[in-house]
Amino acid sequence: MNRRSIAARVITVTGGLLLLAAAIHLIVTPTLKRVILDRVLTLKELLIVSPPFLLNHIVMGILLIPIGFITIYCASGIRAGERWAWVISLAQRADHSKFADSAWFSDATRTFSVPRISNWRFSDYDCGNHNDGRPDLGAT
């Protein structure tokens, strides 16, 4: 089995997992509201938090569907060695790896006073420029 075939299989599985995540987002959203939000928040807090919470989960579920299909579609292009498939797959990987950090930490720190665990930004990774007082450990 060559490298392209292995990469194509991994990308196909990743696309399937993205579709599974989409289904979970869409199916579990009402349950999350009932089990978590309704039990933990007061009525006033529920009126503020519930609409964006539900909207976020539904929109993420809807957006994950085409991303999953595009990922699966790219697998055949990677298996054939086509450049467009590599470009799309790498762009998706960069986007997915950055999304979790930016989506959670930017909103959670302002809304719920959650301590910031990561100050990582894509530009920091490329340039070694932290702009927050941390030393650049990769500098010579």
C-alpha cells in the first residue's frame, strides 16, 4: 500500500467522522438544552444563553455536513495524486486545527470568565511572535 492510498483512507475516515459529528450536533442539541441549560441556569440566564447556544450547535451541524462530504470527495483525488485535493485537504486541516482553539477560548473567556488555557494564534506559530510577554522558546 503506497502513501497516497494510506492518506486517502485516513481522509475518508476523517470525512466520515465529520459527518458523524454533524449528525451528533443536530440530534443532541435539544437534549443538551434540556439536560444542561434548563437545569443549571436561572430563567433570566436561560433567556440570554439558550438562543446562541442552540444556534451555534445547529449551525455547526449544518456546516459540518458539506465539509464532511468535501473531505470524502478529496480522498479520491488524493489517491489519484491530484494537486487540488491536496490543497483542499491541507486547507481543511489548518482550519480544523485552529477552529477549536478560537471558537472555545475566545467566547468562553469573555462570557463565562473561564481562564485562558491557550494564547496560541496561527501567526504566533509561523513567526514565533507572541505579543503577550511570553518568551519565544524557539528563538536562537
